[in-house]
Amino acid sequence: MKLYMESKSRIDIVSLLLFLSIALLGIASVYSATYESGAESLWQGRSGKQLMWFGVSAAVGVVIFLLNSNFFELFSMYIYVTFMILLIVVLVIGADINGARSWIRIGSISIQPSEFAKYGTSFAVASLLSNIGFSWQNRKELIQVAAVILIPMVLIVLQGDTGSALVFLSFFLVFYREGLSPVILIVGLLAILIFILTLIFTSFYLCSALVVGFLVFYAFTYTNKKIIVPSLIILSIAIFFSLSVQFLFDNVLQEHQQKRIQVTLNLIEDNRGAGYNVNQSKIAIGSGSFTGKGFLNGSHTKGNFIPEQETDFIFCTIGEEGGWAISALTVILFIAFILRLYHLARRAKKKFKRIFIFSLASIIFFHVLVNIGMTIGLMPVIGIPLPLISYGGSSVLGFCIFIFTALKMDATRDQDLISTYS
């Protein structure tokens, strides 16, 4: 008896074209960011290496499309464990680059396992959440889901790469989409808001405002005793957290991370230190005006004013040379790609595939939001790449195999039984 309906595999052309458009924009941006007049062609230097990694990714993509459509579901937890082992290995033999022990050197090549851990974790999350009878009210299952997220986060933090660890918070968008109570998402957003407001106004003023707000609320609801007690509990937790913010800020975050947050919130001005990259990035993007200075004509880009310009700050090259027009086009391409992935996830006939593709969309959304946000001064600098655009072999290969796997899952959707629990 066959377990699937016979059908030809069909790659989603719209997704493929959006992927290729972003990739081509990335290659052009890396070439421009590292170009020196008369020095090298597109096939040399970092742009040449970027092309090489896209070539390697294409070869891996062919292998992915040759695999049986059920391969990933059957081996999902093994894939996850493999990448977790790599995260442990890098702690032992990893090379220290820019203050983080996140790289494994193999000859002249450096591999960053944290870029692939997101891929592996997506399999584990999809596997657990797609189990028959999975419930967010089941404590055992809740602990398992929390564990598969926390394990890579802790291992990556131990490497000294807090930015990459924060990317795993994007899985909460997947959890919310798959039935997790929105209360948890709201609590998380409120915690971030309290953290920011405490740093801006100090805990004394924020706690005073919370107490006054509660008294006003009580004046209108004092007859409803069912509301008062939970409200007091929430107020107490909020005040306790606010009083803890400064301690957490001073003792958990590293000094450079503290300064980056303070610069973003305009608590300090440090244009020669922690705020240098962002300040120069805003100057470069602003100087591009509407149409930009033209390809390879960015004076700020060519002046090497911005460290890590071809990696974390690649968007400033796009902004300076392409202006508002190409910057907006870049954002539109990413939004269209994310929405297309969301569409692929929704039409998946297996819950496992739906969750996996949702995970990819959420991770790309997080990367784009934070990376572009930090280049224009709206987000703290946490050092994560712009997908398919920033220079980096591990990032390119990691996102490409992630995308190719999602496209493979969508292409074989008609071979899946429509399960009653999906």
C-alpha cells in the first residue's frame, strides 16, 4: 500500500526567483563593499569566495532534491543532535575570531556551526510539535520544546556570540502560530519594554509610574475582587523585574554590549567608540539620498569608514550606492520572500513541513529586522548577518540548505497524505 499520492515534484518558481534576486543583490553588494579600483574582478577576493559558497550550496541543493521527501522527518532528531555536537566541538577546538570562539578551521576554510544550528533546531521543533496529541498544556512536552531551544542558545552564548543566540527567540513566533498562548508572547514584549524604560527613566520613576497606574486602575475596578488579586501579582512581578534590570545590565551583559544598548537608546553619545559603526553607517545611508551614488561609487564604502562593512553592515553599502530606491527594493524583496514562505507553509499538507517552513520564515524575519534595524540605529548592534547578502560562507551555506530543504518539502507536498491531525 502506497503512503503517498503519486505526483511530480514542482519547485515553487516564485520563491526560487525571489531567492535568486536576493542572492544576486548580495553578490553585487559584497563585490562593491570590497572593491578597489583596478584591483580585482568579480571572481576574485571576497566576492569570488561568496560565489564559490553559492556554488557549493547549489551542489548541496541538488543532493537535497534527490532525497526522499520523508527523509528529513525520519532523521530530524538525528540532524539536530549532529549540529548540537558540532556546537560542543567548537567550544573545545574552535578558533577565537573577534572575541568569539565560534569557528572550526579546516585548512583555509572556517566553518561557524551556529549558522547551521538554526537549521537543525528547526527540525527538532517541527518533530516535537507535529507529534500526534502534542499539547502546550502537557508539562513534559513543554519542557522538551524549551530544551531544544535553550541547548543551542546556551552553547552559543558560551562561545561568546550572544547575537547568534538571540536569533533562536524567533522560534516563539512559530510557537505562537502553532497554538502557544499569546499571553506568553505579550509577557515577553512587556519584559523588553520594562527593561528599556527602566534604563531610560531608572527603576524608581518606572516603579512609581506602575504604582500610580495600578491605583488609577483600582479606583475604577475596586468592586471586582477577581481582577484585583491577579493585578497585584502582575504589578509585583513588574516592579521586581524593574528593580532587577540594573543588576542584570551591569552583571550579565558585557561592557561593549552595554554601550551598544546605551548608544541605541541615546543614553550616551560615543561616536568614536561603541557608536562609531552605527554613526558611520547612518552617514553612508543618508548620503545615498533617493537614487544613490551609483554602483562602485560609494565614497564612504570606498573609504573603509565602516568596519565589518561586507558582513554585518552590508546594508549601508546598498543604501549609499543604491539610495532609498534600492534600499526599499531590498526590503520589499525580503518581505515578499517571507510572505511567500508563509504561503508555502500554509499549503503544506503535513504539520512537520508546515512548522519547518514557518521556522525558516521566522528566522529570516528576525535576521532582516535586526540587521537593517542596527544599521540605521533602531536596534543595538548584535552582529548577525543579512541573509544571502552579507559576506560569509557559513551564513550563505546555512541559509541556502535551509531554503532548499523548504522548497523540497513544498515541491513534494502532493505526495503527502492529508493527515487529520495536521
